[in-house]
Amino acid sequence: MRTFIDDDAGYLGWISEHPVGYVLNLERSLNPTYLMLHRAECHTIRGVPPGGEHWTIDPIKGCSMVRTELERWAEAEVGGVPAGENHLA
């Protein structure tokens, strides 16, 4: 798992190189009520950020090629379970 905080270039590079990977959106404060799981190719987490200039300030991103790695990390470190089934198709 790789975490991107204040690193838009690194994040955009990762999703470009791993289009079949997974991205976990989470608040910088690690709020367990906001954990959104996406496929790296999801249009909502790439391109131009909606409502702002940055992707990795808040929310930050956790990225992995393995979905369960992000789910286990979210449960162990943040205390929540990611939502976002609609972003995984």
C-alpha cells in the first residue's frame, strides 16, 4: 500500500501506471465515517480535481493493487470499512 499526502504528481503517476489498482479516499484526520474505495480508473478520482486544485490534500489517498489490503488497513488503522461499490465497476 502506498499513501499519498500532499503529493498530487506521485498520486497521478501511480493511478496512470496502475489503472486496475484501487484507491482509498480518506480524510486527513482519518475519520472512519469517510472511507471511499475506487478503482484507479474511476473518472471521479482522476483528471482535474472537482472543486479544487489538489487531489491529495484532503482527502488523502491510499493506493494498492490489492483491494483487501486497503480494506484491512482501513479497519486496522482508521477503524472503519470502506464504502464505494458504485466506484468499483
